[in-house]
Amino acid sequence: MNTRSIRFRLIAWYAGLLTAVFVLLGGVMFLRLRDYLENNLLESQARWARKIAETLLVNVKQTGEAFVASEVEKLYAPELSGRFIRITRKDGSPLYLSGPPSDQSFDPADVPAAAASPQREFTRKQLLPDGHALLIAAFRAAANGGGSYLIEVGAPTLAIETMLHHLLLLLGLGLPVVMLVAVAGGYVLVKRALAPVDQIAGKAEVITQHNLSERLPVARTGDELERLSVSLNHMITRLDDAFQNSKRFVADASHELRTPLTVLRGELENLVQDARLAPDQRDRAGSLLEEVERLSKIVERLFALSRLDAGEAQAEWVAFDLGELAVSTADQMALLAEDKKISVTCDRPARVPVQGDRARLKQVVVNLLDNAIKYTPDGGAVHLKVATSNGAHAVLEVADTGVGIPAEAVPHVFERFFRVDQTRSREPGGAGLGLSIVKSICSAHGGEVDVESVVGRGSRFTVQLPLAKDKNHQVNPT
Ligand code: ADP
């Protein structure tokens, strides 16, 4: 799980906030309910105390204290109702003290005397030694004819505590449920909200320079994601335009340069052969000619690349035998190898049919063989192999025993103008375009090219092309 993803963070925030709100509301509800229940209980105790004062104690001088005590016992039956009732004379001596309630939940004898208070009516929460608590309302009653009494009526908080305990339990059990619902709900909501992001990212992954005309999906939801994909699409359009412009520029420039370079080359060739010129002038014209030839080759390769980039029509595609093409090309380049005493061997099965532009695929073989010979020291060996793989691919391998390519350069050899060592290939045409042409031609044929190399031991370039479907194809001679 990616804890830094927007999905995770949104769900975490959502679940966290919902849980915090639940805990806060639960806490407030718990405290408010406790206050309400305690106040309610105290209020009913106070009513009893007032009633005892107004109905019994007011006439105590006439009826006598014993009558009051027996009436309280009779009318309020504190033991049965689980109440605590105490009537205390002004001097602190008790007139009446109720007995322990029938459930023996507390002992009235344990309840300490009320602290002196100037108020006529007051309340308190009295903790008892056995851990129970009583909510006691006190009322100071004045008797007709003099004398005052303190009436205390209390009730245990047990019922309230039990109820609050149940509520707490309910909140505690509800919390994981709330969290689960929050996470599941958040997951569904976030997944739905971010689904377009996955679609946009998926599409953006596959847009390359070759399909810049494609666009990202736009969900017409009117939200930020719609705006984002529309903005990204505008950006891709601008990139596409810039890319097309630069491609057109390279195509136009290389095309425009071809004619003057041909003229230049012709003129320099004439100068080199002009007997009227002094030998050193002819030598200088000769080295100029070499540079112009190098330039022409670069321009030709750039032009070829720009045509490949533009996606040539497949009109020139034919089915032919790749093995036969490889062998005949190797034969044509034998002189080059002989100059360096390099042995070129070929290995091919009966027939490896491929479909494509024969001239272009020949260029692939030429460039690979040319490099193999160029980067193999005198007396080395180049091996060419054509085969089929898995019945679906035609494979062309060009292996040499040359200088090899350093591991850090291998990923870049197919890039345009990349040369492993700038000084290594200062030969005509060595501008780092040969392998990019190979790659472009392979891609145009739905194939690919790869390289394995060990410095000082040699390199092996492998081209994979789709096998031609039609087995009875026409094999064109070179
Ligand atoms: P260049 O025209 O300069 O040879 P390429 O695109 O054909 O350009 O090759 C790019 C670079 O890859 C070359 O500069 C060279 O260093 C390296 N390279 C290509 N083929 C081989 C090979 N067979 N052996 C060693 N190095 C090679």
C-alpha cells in the first residue's frame, strides 16, 4: 500500500475526521446526559425535602417530633424506595434517619453530616466509604413557633452509572463500526473520484513521439480532473506541433542540403583530378572532398531518418527471404572486411520470410555489418546469423570480436548522434546515426533491435522482425 498516494491520504483523513467527530459527539452526549440525569435526580430529591418541610415539619411543635418521624416512614418509605432521608435538629442531633434500603446498596449511618451552609437549599454528591455515591438535596425548614431543621433526601447514583456505562459500551462498540464504514465509504468515494486519474495516467504512459496525435480521455464531469485533462491535451497539441515543426525542419534542411553537397562533391572530385593544379592543392582538395563526403553521408542519414519519422507508405513492401538478403549484403561488403583481414561467416536456415521494404532492411544489415567491421580490429571475426524464433519472429544476429561497448553506453547506442567515444569513429559517416536508422527501420517493420556487448570481447546486435504470414510468398532476387 502506498501511504503517500492521494487515495490513501484522503481515506485516512476522511476516516480520521469521521472518527474524531464521532468521539467528540459521543463525549459531549455522555457528559450532557450525565448532567441531565444527575440534575433530574437531585431535583426530585429536593421536591421530597421541600414537601417534608412544608407538610410535616412546619407543624412539628403541635404534632411532636415522633409523629413527624413516623409519618416520614409511612409516607415516603425510604427503605423501600431506596432513598436516604435524614432530619437533623439545629443542634446537629438527628430527629430521623432512614434505615438501609432493601437492596443494602448503602448504609445511611455512613453518610457524614452536611457541611454548614448559609443557603436554605443546597445539593451535594456524597461519596460513601463502600465506593457508592449519593446525590443529596438538603433543605433548611423553619417550624411554626420557632426551631429549624435540616432535611436531607438522597438517592444512589447507581442507576445513572449503569445507564452511562451502557452508553459508553455502545459508543465503544460503535466506534470500530463507524471507522469501518468510514474507511469503506471513503475507499468507494475516492476510488470513483480518482478513476479518471488512472485512465489519464494509463493513456499518458503510452503516448510517445510516435503517437503524439492521440489525446488523453476527458471525462465530462465539469470538475478539476476534466480541466486537468483538457489542459494536458492542449499541452500535447502544442508539443505535437513543435515536434512536427522540428521534424519538418530536419527533413527540409537535409533535403535542401543534398543538391549543393552533390555539386560540391562533383566540383571537388574534378579538382582532385585536375592535373593543372599543384600536388599540394590537389591534396587539400582531396581532404576537403573527404569532409564533404562525410557531410553528405550525414545529410543522407538525416534525410533517411526524417522520412522514417514521417512514416513512409507501405507501398514498397514485399515478402522476401531475410537470410538471402543478409548473405548477399555480406558478400557485397566482403571487400571492406578483406581490407582488415576480418573473416565474415554466415549461418542461415532454408528460408526466413519477412514482409517489408527490402531496401530499408538491407540498410539494417549494411549498418550493422559496417559497424561490426569498423569496430573490430584487424584479423577479427564477424558472424552473421539468420533464424526463426518461436515460429513468430525472424531473427538477424550480427556478432563481432571487436572492441565492444562499455555497459554505461549500451542504453544510448541507438540514440541519434550518440557515439561511445567521439574520437573512435571519426571515419566517414561516423556521426552516431547508423544505429538510430537501424532502430527506426526495425520499429517501422514492427520489430526491434537489441545489443549485448563486452568491452574487449565483442558485441552482438540482434534484430527481431515479424515473420511473413504468407508462407508461399514471392522471393525477390537482389
Ligand atoms: P557511427 O556511425 O558513429 O558508427 P552508430 O549509430 O552506428 O554511429 O553507432 C553508435 C556508436 O555505437 C558508435 O559510435 C560506436 O561507438 C558504437 N558501436 C556501434 N556498433 C558497434 C560495434 N559493433 N562494436 C563496438 N561499438 C559499436
